[in-house]
Amino acid sequence: MGKLRILTVCGNGLGSSFACQMAVEGVLKGLGVDCKLDHDSVSSVASAARNFDMIIAAENFKTQIESANTGLPCVFLHRLVDKKEIEEKVTPVLKDMGLL
């Protein structure tokens, strides 16, 4: 695998998913993970997922994202820009993917 490709998701694919993207980039840089991130709306997950390796979104979108059946590992956050929460929830997924 080259760069890990992560999609951050929010309702409209604008503000909160972009803020989350920036927070996730900071965490992954600190962990030494080479990654490429983008952000989009929850309604675009099914079509966009084929271009990514992981999805990160707010907990309130869990049902919608899981129903899209992307087959990708998903991380659901209570606080989209909380770097401690991001690291706690992303680290086990990265270990499962063999990236840590």
C-alpha cells in the first residue's frame, strides 16, 4: 500500500469534515503514517469510498455510513477535532491494517 487514503465525512462535506481532516492529518503525521486525506458529504460516501482505505466521521453518521456497505474500516468520533480521541480510535485500526 502506498499512502493511506482517508475520507473524512460530515453532513455537507464542508466545514466540520475539513476541520476533522486537518486534525487527523496532525495525528497521523505524529504517528509517522504517510497519508492522503480528503473530505466529503455523508451522501457521497457510497460513490467516493472506492477511492479510499478508511472513513472517519462523526458518531451521528454511523448508521448512514454503515448502510452504504463500503467494506472500509470506519472510525466514528464524538468530537471531530479532538486529537486524543482521534489517536485512541485510529491507532487500533492502523494496527489491524499493518500500518503501525
